[in-house]
Amino acid sequence: MKKINIKYFRMSIMLAILLVPLTLKFTSLHEVKASAKINFADASASNNIIPKPLSYKAGSGKFILTNKASIYVKGKDDNETAEVRKVGEFLREKLRTATGYDLNIVVGDNVVPGSIYLTTIGAEADKGNEGYRVQTTESSIKITANKPEGLSRGVQTLRQLFPADIEKSTLVPAVQWSVPVVTIDDKPEYSHRGLMLDVARHFFTVDDVKRQIDLAAQYKINKLHLHLSDDQGWRLEIKKWPDLTAIGGSTQVGGGPGGFYTQQQFKDLVKFAADRYVEIIPEFDMPGHSNAALASYGFLNPDGNKKPLYTGTKVGFSSFMTHDEKTYGFIEDVIREVSQISPSTYIHIGGDEAESTKKADYDYFVGRVSNIVKKYGKTPIGWDPIDTAPTIDSAVVLQNWKDSNAAAVQKKMKIVVSVAKKAYLDMKYNETTPYGLNWAGYIPVETGYRWDVTDFAPRQLALGVESPLWTETISTVKAMDYMIYPRLLGYAEIGWTPKASRNWEEYKLRLKNQGQRMSNQNINFYNDPGIF
Ligand code: TNX
């Protein structure tokens, strides 16, 4: 604490020294104090980006956006230009509501002063697919990246350079829409920065999920893992087996009406996510957590009879038959249909808490199912203990939720870290939290931030981080927001910003300043009194 205070004290003195002569030039002594104060606020506001960029070099002055601005777009060829244009349209829409400006999109690089330019020409190769440079001067904003994906990440950064009012859902008059002069060079530490939504325990509509994708994407979350089946519900239409949704999708925890996505709706979700460069990873949890399927079709059960639907919250009681070819035929139908509508490189096969499946049967089952996934050109992911099955090799990814990945490390499987005591969004913040569970402990905002992927996985095997929201106790959008925010910002930063550049005390200040943006977006975040 002390160190930080001294640092900030020094920073303010330095800023004052810098600002006073500048402001003296134009103002009377009487005005000096006030303008110095405003300038200081501007300077600190420019450091509030989450996740923290790799390099942020502040210049002096600001760019002011007017309704005369155009958004110029140019790719390396026509196809890419068309994609860059879509990123430009996304930016236009994000700026439209609060400013009231209907900015022109112009293809080309004949950029006139006062404009914004997005291009994939001239970026440094080492920025990869997601890296970008945002360079602002008093007369222009330029974002450069190797790929439209990187431009999209840069656009999310640019949003955070504007005043927080930019995020309001109504026209905000009399605001100067300025961004500071700055050069930001940025790229992510990890390629997997995920959010998981359990839409099986409680169903959430397409619009609810879209909203969460849109909100998460602003913090550069790039994977949305959808937990599409569990004991309480099956949530994706499978044309060959319509009762999965007609019966298995008909309820949820507590006995509400449940619901499901048609394949058309799923494709629509995939597109919405792809427009934000977010990949949707579909999960069907097996061989446990499978009661909704067992309740839909008798042939999946040893006695040929459908199981009753389940609306409680116990785990570990259901299992697919692991030595019956009807099971594998059924699973192959599901995987085939899903692989046809899901462009993700992954299909998640669950594999957790199979407490009603003998270990040898579990090992056999997860090997068979991961081979089916591979047959359809996808990479299987599974929860631990999937790594412990001898049938599972390094072509399968482990999603690590307990602190147990010895087998994965030994086999050199890639790992997504979701360790429950740090990354579970369904854990309460503290004893007063109105929703959530606490079996993995409380996860206050600080605990959620103060760890690193490498605490739980070797760096060379780690793909990144994913924070799951299990929804046994979460049935409304309000509750969902409350559990996800503000913790997701921390997970986003753990995935994006290298460990050496992260520090809780400094993060806390940036997070505090995100409060206004979250409020403006009507996010029902947990308003932690220690932070906001
Ligand atoms: C464990 S984490 C589960 C889920 C529960 C969650 C509740 C995991 C792979 N399995 O079935 O919803 O705990 O926190």
C-alpha cells in the first residue's frame, strides 16, 4: 500500500510539473488549479483499460470525434477488406447510440483528417492474429493488425479510450467525444480466454446469451463455452432425436419450463459471436450428467425405460451405458449434427463427476467418444479426470477444474485452466452474496484476480483460462450479471496480460474506473464496496 501511495504521489507531482507551464500559457493563475485537475483526470482515465495492454505510450493532446468523421477500411485483398469493413460497422454501431453520429464507412486508405482508419496492412508479424496497434493523433485514429480479428480487439480497446458515456444506451448530448493521443501496442498472452455458461441447469434465451457474448467480448474474451446438456436439461435441437429437446429440454432446476435452441438459433448465435471474434464451444456432458438424454429415450437405459426428468441439483447419479453400441450410435448422431452447424475446432464431451460409472467403463467410454469427435474433424475437450483415462492422448484438451492434472502434464495434453477455487463464477463473493454456491470457497474479486495460469499448469501446455458460470442457483439475467461481473474482467486480464505486468493494487484502480462503463451498459455487477 505504502509503496503504491508514494508512486502515485510521485506521478502526480510529475504530472503537475508537466502540466503547469502548459496551462499557464493559456490561462490566468486563477484557472490553473482547475485545468490541472481536469488534465490529471484525463491522464489517469487513459490508463483504465482492461485487460491492460502490453504497451501504452501516452502522447499529448487528444483526438475529437465529430459527425464528420468517416471510418476507412482496407485489407490486403478484397475479401479481407470486406471483413475489415464488418469490423468498421461494428465500431460504428458502438459509437452510434451515445454520440448520435451515423459515421460513413469508406473503403480505401485516402484518409482525411478527423477520421478513423482500420487496416490489416503494415502490422508487425509478431502481433499474431489477435494483436493490434492503436495509434491516435490529434487528427486521426489508426488501428493496424495482421488480421481483422486483431482489428476487432483493437476496436474494443478504442471503446475504452472514449469517455464512459460512450457506453450509454441513449443519446448523450454535450459530451466532447475525445480520446487521448496515445500509441498502444498489444497482444494476448494466451489464446484461450473463455466464459462458460451453463444453460442446462437453467435455460437462458438466445438474446440473453447474445447479450453476455457482447458484454464479454469488450474485455477480449474470445471463447464462449456453452454447457448444452446436463441431468436437468438438453438444450440443442438434434434432428434425428427430437425428444432430446421435446422431453429433455422441457424443464430445468426448480421445475420451470426450460427451453432449447433450434439448430437455426444456434447458427444465429454462432454468427453473432463470430462477428465479435468469439468462438462458441458446444458441450454435451457424458457419461454422467446425462439424465436429460436418459429421460428422453428409453433405449439409452439398461431396462429400456425412460428415466424421470430431474429438476434437483444433485450430481453424479446418471450414466450412459458404456458397453452398448446403441449409446455410441446415438452419440455419433449428436456429434455429426453438431459438427455440421458448429465451426468451432472443439467439441466438449464433459467427463466430470461420472460417479455412477465404474472407472474402467469411464476410461473406455471417454476414449470411444473422443474418437468419434476426432472422426468429425474436431478436437475433444473434457473436464478432469478425463486425462487419467489411458484411452485419452495428447490430442485431447483437458479443462482443469480440480487441482488435478498430473496425467495431462505427463501426456503433454494442452490445458485450459478453470480451477474452481479461483475461476468459478458460481462461487459466492462472500457470505452475503444472494446467489451461488461455496463448495470451492468464497471468491472475492481480489481472490479471483490474484493468481496466474502458470500456478496451475506448465506454461508450454497452458492454452489459457476459462471461467464457468454454473447455474443451479442462477435463474435470471440479473443474477447472471451479478456473478459474472466484475470478476470476468479479472479473468480476461489473467488470460490477456502477462503475469509480470499485473498487480492487484493497480488493477483495482482500473477496475474502479470501469464501474461507470458497466453501469452505463446496465450490467448488474456486484458493487463491491472495497473497490467501487
Ligand atoms: C461441479 S465443475 C460440476 C458442475 C456443477 C458445479 C457447481 C464440473 C465439471 N462439474 O456439475 O454445476 O460443480 O459449482
